[in-house]
Amino acid sequence: MSTGRRPALPQKLVEQAAAFASGEATPAEPRNAATVVLLRPGADGGSEVYLLRRQTSMAFAGGMCVFPGGGVDPRDFGDDGGDLRWAGPTPEEWATRLGVQVPLARALLCAAVRETFEESGVLLAGEGPDSVVADTAGDDWEADRVALEDRDVSLTELFGRRGLVLRTDLLGAWSAWCTPVFEPRRYRTWFFAARLPDGQRTRDVSSESSAVMWVPTAEALRMADDGEVGMMPPTWFNVLDADAHDGPDAVLAASRDRRVEVFMPEAAQVDGEWRLTSPPGFEALLAARGVEA
């Protein structure tokens, strides 16, 4: 269980933070990214979350448990000239929810759907606004997934050939985080929430992960607190937020009215230890776990 104190920053990061605070170092430019908190109903009425354990050899977050996701690709902006069919909230509505310009909002939704398919085999799309792909486990789907992952085709090209519609109504805006200025690799990541579509199932297909798991949100938090798995702060806080709701449908309902703002943790000294600051609005949830905000 939680010790009531968040882990202190390693000395190396403390030194890096001091260098940036003094102006001795220049922050790296963050890369835009999208990730999906993929959920399904749990046996106890709550949610189970899908996590991938990244290969320890990965330069960023090696060995950590993460959600399906990744960086925005230039083709996610629709520059390939294709016409992507769209169902659900419009790019303009998503721009308001995500606090970004319309082109980036479109790209983030495409990246979220594309990366989820590439890393889990789950596709948030259908033949129309009221349908969802029933199963993506066949060899033909796997060939398409690999082609998308290898960048041989774009999401727009794949959807056009298969006659699919991007179901943006299956996604909810959940949060947005930016890697601290003192990290050498930085991402500005928007987190979306989604429920596993009926009939589809996740597959261990990501080349970037060493293991995948479905785990109840409460158990995922316990495992992280006890050191059984590693989670970076954005992952931990997003699981904590999902765990506070009664199942995937409640999570998605809560996401409908969200307007997210990008939060960037900072290094702060508390009781003689350097730690990362917490996002606003989590005071009660942290207190319930005996963790200092």
C-alpha cells in the first residue's frame, strides 16, 4: 500500500532541474502525442485497464507500464489528400475540449485511434456512425495493422479502402500532460478514455512492449504503490482518476463535459526532499490514499 509519501526525485533529475531553473540548460521541444486509457467492465463493477509494459531497452519510459499511444504522425493531419469519414464530435468540438487548434485536434484523434490499433489491435471505427468493427483478429486485419505500423499506409488510406468511419464518439477527453522541462525527451500528451468495443479483444502485438495485461484499476494502483510495476506519474494519475468512477461508462460520461488543460509537473522541495508536483483537483483522491498532494 501507499506509504503516504510520493517517491523522491532521483539525484540526477534534481541536478537537471536545477540546471534548467538557473538557465544553464535549454529545454527540449515537446513532441505532440496521444494515448488511450482503454477500459472494460470489471468483475466488481469497476473498470479494468489495459496496460503495456515497455521494453526495458526503450529510450523513453523503458520498463514502465503505459497505455496504448504514441507520437502524432504528419499523416495524422490529413496531408495525404484523402477524405477521412468522421462520426461523433467534430474536429471543432474536439479543439474546444482539448484546448488546441482544429488541425491539431484532428491529428490527435487520428493518432489516438491509429496508435490504439497498432499497439493493441483494437479499432475505434465502424462502417457507419452507429456501428463498430466487430473483430480485428483475422489475418487480413493483422496485415493492415502491420502496414499502418510500418507507415506503408495512412489511417485515411486504410479507412477509405475498408469503407470505415472514425468513431470519435467512442473516445472521451481525459487529461493532458507535458514532460517536465528537465527531461531530455519530452512529450505533450493528450490522454483519451475509451471502452473496449463489444466483440473486439486486445492482442499482444506491440513491438515496443514486453508484456500486456488487463488489470482492475484499484489493483493497478496497488501494484504501482508496492513497486510490483513501474508507472510514470501521468499513467498513475490517469488510472487513479478512472478508478474514482463506477466503470467504463461512468468514465466516458464524466469525460463528455471535460475541457482539458496541459499540466506540466515541476520539481518542488517538500520536507527536505525533491518531488514532482501533482495536478490540481486530485487533493481528495490523494488524501484518501494517504498520499501528500
